[in-house]
Amino acid sequence: MNQSELIEKVAETADMDKAQAGRVVDAVLGAIYGALKDQEKVSLQGLGIFDINDRKARQGRNPATGETIQIAASKSIKFRPTKSLKDAVSPSTRSTPKPAGKTAAAKKPAAKK
């Protein structure tokens, strides 16, 4: 889904015209952009958390020449989805109860004398 498709979906869902929906989407994205630019965490319930991650300076290698280079410290944006979003995308197979059976300790062979 691209931004214009998102605007169409918002307009349809909220029963408004595309111009209004476009302003709403732009305002929401602008608010998220501004908060991240100000080093703030953005938490959207049911979706996930956008957070700033600091990367330390480190040494790397130029793959073309093999020369050692210094990589500067930087910041990156990290997104952690909520459990409900993860489950919606890929339903967990662990949600089904495990069958009752022998425990790991019971499976060990008896010690010989």
C-alpha cells in the first residue's frame, strides 16, 4: 500500500473526501516524523513502537579494497511491532496447547551401575 492508497482507504473508512483524508494522513505522518526528529519515542497502540537507536562508531572494511575504514557513529530508527500485529501477519503456532506427555527429565535414560 502506498500513500495515495492509504488516503483512499482513510477517506472510505472515515466517510470523508480524499482531500480531507490526505490532510489527515499528512498530519499524522508529520507528527510521527517530528517526534522522531526530536528524539522522542512514538508508541501507537495496536501497531508498534518507533524508537531512535544509537549506533556506536566502529571499524569496518571496504569490500572492494579490503582496506580498514572508520564508520562514524549514527542514529537509526527502529520499529517494534506489537504482539497483536505480529499475530495478524503470522499467526503463532505456539498458541495451541502442547500435548500432555513425558517431560524432558523423564526422557533421560537411567544411569547404569
